[in-house]
Amino acid sequence: MMLDNCMPVIINILEDADLIEELEDTEVFYADHCSEMTKHPQMRKLADKAYDKYRDLDKVWETDFCKNLMFGAENTLCIDAHLTEVQLCRLNSLVPFEYTLEDVEAKDVLTQCDEFT
């Protein structure tokens, strides 16, 4: 999910939970914290292209930001539009269906997510 697309979802989550003041303690990790699917034993089966990447929360949790605020598997949310890219962090992931700016403005995005079981 592109960075510009995920910020409205993050703001929506924080507003709905009455935690918008926590936005300053929110960090968005993007391409620098992904790994190539072709280099991972499980993920390589899902790669369509050589440049496909997956969300690597271990890289995220190794950042100073996450270490200083003690972020880990218990308190990290991954938002991505692609199920294949979050296979290694399914328990921490929301995967919204395709949505428009109008959906975000109507706050209808979070009611349209795939569930993992």
C-alpha cells in the first residue's frame, strides 16, 4: 500500500479510537523495511516478479523508533492492500479492500477488511 494511501486509514483508526493525539507516536515504515520475496524460503513461492517484496516486521522492530517505544508483535499494526505481502505478519495485519477517497472520507474503509483465521 502506498504511503499516501495508508495515512487516511491510520488517521481514521486513531480518530475512531479517540487516540488521534497519539499520531505523533506513530511511525509509518514503507519500502525500506520490506524484503525481497525471492530471498525468503516461504515467500519465494508467492513472488510473481523478481522485485516483489513482503512486509518484514522484524526489520521494523529493529529500528530505534520501535526499540525506544518498545514496539513488538503485541502492539504493531501492518496495513497493506496485498494479502501476499503480509503472509509472515498476518496476526498484525489489516488488508482493506480497494477503496476510494470518498470511502475514506465516509470512514467506510475499516469495515471492509479481509479477516485472517
